[in-house]
Amino acid sequence: MAQLTAVSRPRRTNPGRRVRSRRLLYPLDMVYARSGVAQPVAKPLAPADLPAPSRSLLDHERDMTSTLEEYCGGRVALRALTTFAKGRSYFRQVLLVQETTGRPLAMGAIRLNLAAFPSRIRAAILRTERPLGRLLREGGIAFLSRPVAFLAITPNSDMMGVFWMPGPRTLYGRQTVAFVGGKHVGDIIEILPRAREGK
């Protein structure tokens, strides 16, 4: 399948420095390619085309953990689905769930440059016990997750499984670039379940 590319949003952390165009599903496409899972189909959307409540959950620069906790009124827990290292990058695919019920709230794929973090934070990331947003907040790390594309996704079988979906209905998500101290430290895809299934 031909890879789509996303156009960077005009606002950015460092004036004069652009985020290059990239594959729409990166780094999730790397996770699926490595495991031999068929890729979902994604197309870019303007923020205004995201339906409620997806837009309020996606169109911001905060971490997804705190955004979902505010939306659901409770803590979010992490379930690691896949982790691996490739060169200097650490990849993981995770599911964020409601801590009290286990209900899926978002699926994410992350590529991080672990060398950008203090050793205590690197060790905590590798333990995959806490959502990244909470881990960085509690560790005193100033973290920014800047959207570069919003997505409409026709899910694959993996997504339908983690989101308890009986069929392939459109999902919404975002691709972001992660910054710590103004430096690009990673790339993230975050995908929401269907609105009535997510809360």
C-alpha cells in the first residue's frame, strides 16, 4: 500500500525550524510492519472536520493521559502491547484504559529517543508501568505533544480487537511530535475508540 504523507501544521515550537513531512501513521506503521500486521487506512483531516468529542480530545498540545483523565473523571492505566528498540529509537504500542473498568480509551504508538531523558526517566519508561504523560509530569519533565496531522482511520483487525469493535467503523486520531525543552525527542500516534465506546 502506498504511504500517505502529512503536511506540517503552520505553528511550531521553534520558529524557523519545520517538522518534515512524514508518513501519516508513523510510528504505528513501524510497529505493524515489524509484526506483519496489515496496515489500517488513514487519511488526513482538518481539525474542524473532527467530530465531537474527538476534536476536544485531539486538538491540543497536552499529553493524552491528563486529557483522558479529565474527560473520564478518573485515572488512566497503561497496557503495553509491543515494545522494541531500533537503532537509537525505542518504540512501543500501548493501550490506555480506564483504571477502574479496563475500558479502552486510546491506543498509541510512540517512538522516543531515550538518550534525551535522564536515566531515572529512561528506566521508568522501559518498565512500561505508567502512562508517558503522567510519568513525565511526576518526573518534572516539561513535555509538549504538538499535532502535525489529524486522521480518519479505517481500522485493521488489531485496532478492532483492542477497541472491542464488531466491524471496521471510522476512528479518529492524531500524529504528534514530542518536544522536551524545545528539542524533538519523539513521535506519537494516538487513536481514539468510537465516542460512545470510549467513556
